[in-house]
Amino acid sequence: METLAAEALRLDLDVIDYLILAIYFATVLGVGFAARRAIRTSADFFLSGRSMPAWVTGLAFVSANLGALEIIGMAANGAQYGLMTLHYYWIGAVPAMVFLGIVMMPFYYGSKVRSVPEFLRLRFNRPTHLFNALSFATAQVLIAGVNLYALALVLDALLGWPLWVSIVIGAAIVLTYIGIGGLSSAIYNEVLQFFVILAGLIPITIVGLVKVGGIDGLFAAVRDSDLGDAALHTWQGTASSANPLGANWIGIVFGLGFVLSFGYWTTNFAEVQRALSAKNMSAARRTPIIGAFPKLLIPAVTVIPGLIAIVTVKGLGADEGDYVYNNAIPLLMRDLLPNGVLGVAVTGLIASFMAGMAANVSGFNTVFTYDIWQTYIRRDRSDEYYLRIGRVATVGGIIIGIGTAFIAAGFSNIMNYIQALFSLFNAPLFATFIVGMFWKRMTAWAGFWSLLLGTASSLTLYLLYLADAVTFNSDLEESFWGAGLAFVTAVVVAVAVTLITESKPDDELRGLVYGLGGPTTSGEVILAGDKVWWRNPVLLGGIAVALAFLLYIPVW
Amino acid sequence: MSQESDRPGDEQPAEGADQEKVSAAARLFDVRRVIGGLFVVYGLIVTLLGLFDDSADIDKAQGVRINLWMGLAMLALGGFFLLWLRLSPTEVPATEADPEADAGPRKAAGT
């Protein structure tokens, strides 16, 4: 491919590639209009009428996380750190997904809450609820803006579209299909996107592996590269921090595998919402576990291409310009894919940006409508009224998202910006949740103060880091310590405040706390699986975790 | 949803109402048709392209006829979804409903 045009990244799309892209846009919008016919109530709009089969919600669950930022970022990490990137999948995701399905989902789904903040309202009190609803809504529009901006950057680099054109078109399409079709539309498109993005990544991996002589050839080439043999191991060098990732096993297991991962997967409503839309308890519990199986294998089409890129693309790993690590996947597309599959790959990439944004927007409009508007501003209106508010909130969320896209444009490294947001919001939330779910004495005000002070502690650390008052080796290290600090603070405050305030009576906590069974969360229902063994969440979850261990063995 | 009522001070606005209206309206067209349709179309386009790939395209893909193979694979995936839809049509079989875990106010789900 003769890419010595103005930008090294520019792809040569032909009319067929654009046709493939256009067919995808048409399908997405068609799904939105078709889903609209099924929407009569606000629950249809926000929770898909709780009617989805488990394989659909499971794929949507993993797809909501498989945004383009994730794909591009993990390929970049693969190129930069080697196989240690696998930790983000096997220890940093799968155990938390299984835990969500087996242990936490009975409380979420069984209590019939419509959002994660609503669970906090039932378990604790309104201040806790309001604080979480507001911080979640804010984080979602900020992240939606990042997705939109990143989409625009990629389209500018690959296709030469001006930034503002991509931002407006991307926003308009997401607005149309979510505003009209609600969560069903978002979920269906996520399932569709899951297959399209794989159809785009698989040919990159296949052709790339042929180029480097298969897995053996790839590993040999990596061993000879600057990364060296250390990049081919996941645990071997983790007794100290002298490994590509710069983290020892304690940091990996507790920081990444526990605090960050459990915080993200178990309390992030943009994810949990997919499971809440499942048609029954069993399907809801299987949702994250079904999602865990593709998650085990996705590194084959993200981390492996990252390694292929580092050994085949000359100059990759530059500090700035077209050859930064983040461009590993786009550069491989340029080098390896002929027109046709190239169009599919570009479509997959664009689709995943839009799906990422759609997940944020559909989480935002639900929390805004149910948890902020209906709870604090206009109560007891008709369901049609809240459905209308939901559509207005969608429009509002997307317009604010366009605004925050231009804020994101001011940050040099958007991935770090996202990591900072996660360590700020998710780690203290997870601590509050886990204590509140397993310790029935934890009081309502303990919930509020632990969430508030936990968030404040990691925010303080982040601000001190930005002001250079505290130093860390890397942004990654800061987000780990920030998350750890938030977690510890939240737990300590929860215990301390509980000792001086009064607990809720047991009856109010039925179905919300471990050991106090409600009608849907009695021990029998939680422990018993479905009637057929292959629908048993505990068994499926056990298989997923066992597979994660087994997959580590050849690359330990 | 009996446990809802015994939570004083925590009224659940319109909860019961919206739960009841849910199942009647939640009848969506099937996502398998969308996936199947899209991938059959993509498969046809890419397979046709792959049949007529010139040597430059094949060289770029390291000698792999990637359009042809991916086209056929997408065609197979699309066909699989359409076949699945055909063999087990939209109404979910009764075994899928889970009466114990699902003992809410709504009826057993029908997709």
C-alpha cells in the first residue's frame, strides 16, 4: 500500500468499503426504528422490558466494555508491555465478572432495582443515592465525550474526515438509535457490533500471524526485539517490579485483580444495566458469566496483533506522531488488509466507538430519569411522562457529550483521563457496596460517609499528583494507589460510622443484604442453579475461572 | 413485589405499574435476524470480492486469500443465525422460563 500521502495512517478505502460502512449505519438505524415499536413504557425504554435472553445480554455485557478505546488501548499495551497485558483480561476481568454473576446479581436483580444508585437508596439512604446518581451521571457524559472525541480522531487519521464532521455524525447516529429505540436498540446494536468488530480483528490477526510465521515465529521475533523474553511471560518476573508492566504480583492480584477490576465490573451501571434487562434471575446471573467466555479469548485479537505490530511495523512506539503505540491496530489495517475486509475492519472500529458511547448514554438517561428526575424533582407523574423525560435526557446527554468531546480534546492522553475517572468513582463505590452487602449492621449514614470520603481521598491524591506534590512512577501507578486508598478509606469510614449510628431494622434490608433472604434472594435461589446443568451460573462461572488459570500456564 | 411495601420512607414511584405493563409490550423483532441478515450480505460482498482479488490484494495479505476466506466465514455465521432462527422461532421455549427465580409480578418472559 502506497501510503506516502500526507498522513502515514491514511487508508485507501474504495467504494466497496464505503458500501460496507453504509450498510452498517443503515442497519443500526433500522434496529432503532424497529425497536421503537416495542416501547410502550419507561421500563421498555430503560430496561428493554426485562425481556432479553441470556446470550444476548451476555454478549452485550462484554460488548459494552469492548469499546474501541479498549481495543486500541489493549493492542497498544500488547505492543508496549507484551503478554503481561493478558492480566487485564484473565485476572483483571474474568473473576470479577463471575463474582458479579454468582454473588451480587441476586441482590441487584432480585431487589428489582432499576439502577445501581437505586440499590444504594434501598440499602442506605437518599443522600448516598443522590451523591452516587450525580457522580455516575457526570462520569457517563464525560466518558461519552471521550468516546466521541476518540472516534473523531480515528476517522480523521484513517479517512481524513474533519473532527467536527465525525463528532456530529457519530452523535447524530447514536442519538437516533438510542433516542428512538432505547436500551433494546443499544443492546441489539452491541450484539451486532460484537460480531462486526471480531470480523474486523480476526483477519488482522490471521494475516499478521502468517506474515511473522505463526505463533512460534511471532514469539521468536519478540524475543529478538527490544521487548525481549520478558514480554512473553505473565507472572515469571513479578516477584519484583522489574518487569515490563512495572508491577509486582501483589499489585497485580490486589490492585488490578481486586480493587480496580471488581470496582469496574460489579458496580458500573453501564455494565450492570445489561444484566438487569435479562428476562429472569437465571438469565441475569448468567449474563456476566456468558460475557466472561469471549473475554477470555479477546486478547487473541487485541494483544497478539499488538505484538505483531511491534515486530512488523518499523518505528512503532514513537512518543508522538503516527507511530504511537495507540496506532498499532490502524497501522496493521493499513499494512495487511485488502479492500473488502478493510471495510469490515473500519466498520467494526467505528461501530465499537459508537457502542461505547451508546452504553454511556443509555446508562446516563436511565439514572437521570429514574434516580434524579423521578426521585428528587418530579415525583408521581405518569409513566408516559418519564418515558418522554428519558428521551429528552438522551438528547441532553448527547449534546453535553459533544461539549465534553471538546474538553477531552484538551487532554494529551485520553486513556489516562479515563483511568483517573475510574479510580475516582468506582473504587470507593465498590468498597461501600461490598461492606454493605455482607455486613447487615452497616448503617445508612455509614454508606454515605464511606462513599463521600472514599471518593474525596482518591480525588485528593489525584489532585496532589497533578500538582506534583506527590510523585509516582507512572499514571498507572497513581491510579492503582488512588484506587487502593479510596478502597481502604471507604471501608474504615464504613466501620467507624456504623459504630456510632443506628442500623436499619432487618425487615428493611431483606433481599438487599447477604444472609437476610427476601422472596427472591433466599439461600435456595442463590445457591441453586437453573434446572439444567449447563445453565447453572456457579458451574459456568467455575469453568470460566478455571479456564483463566489454564490459559495462564503456557505463558506464565 | 411484596418486600417493596415494607420499606417505610422509601417509596418506589410507579414501580408496580411499570412492572405490570412490561411484558405485554416487550415483543421485539429477533436480533438473530438482524445479525444473520447483515452477515449474509457482508459475506456475499466480501466473497465476491475475494473471487476476483488481483495479485496486489493477495500479496498485501501475505498470500492469504483473506477476502475469500473471511467472506465465506461471514456467510457461514450469517447462515447459522438465520438457521437458528428458523429452527427455534422467536417465541422462547417454556423451559427457558424459570418460575422460582422469576417469581415476580410479571409473567414468564416471552421474547
